[in-house]
Amino acid sequence: MIKYFDCNKYNYNNLSQQFKNYVKKNNCPEIFVDLSNMNIIDAMKFILLSSAYHYSKYPSGKLKCHVASDEIKDYIKIFTTANLELV
């Protein structure tokens, strides 16, 4: 079952920490995050940090992120993120 992490519920300044807390408390090998309201820098930062953290707990899991633009997808492709799917 895919869990949904609602970024709009949290302050963007500590969003990565809130994501860590969510993953610690919930069983979420598959998780969907909507980042379409975030700017490119904040979205990329969150994606890379949360992908690494999620992978450490769920190596065979999947982090699905909805992003606002294809530019973000192009920048993220540079990094090797086995558990990440950008939609």
C-alpha cells in the first residue's frame, strides 16, 4: 500500500526532518510525495535527502515524487537513486 506524505502540512524549513520522522513512525516501503508547489532548489534538496534516508530503511522500496517541471527531473537524473521515481 502506498503511503502519502503531504508536504503542505509541514514547514518547508524542516521538511526533510519531518519526512524522516514520518518514515520512522510509519511502515512505508512505498511512499508518494507531491512536490509540485516547491521551487526547484528546495525540491531537489528534499528529493536527494529523502531518497537517501528512505533507501537506508527500505532498500527495495520506492519513493515516488511528483515535481513541477521537467528541469527538476533532468537535474536529478545526474544522481544515482535506485529507489526514486519522478512523476
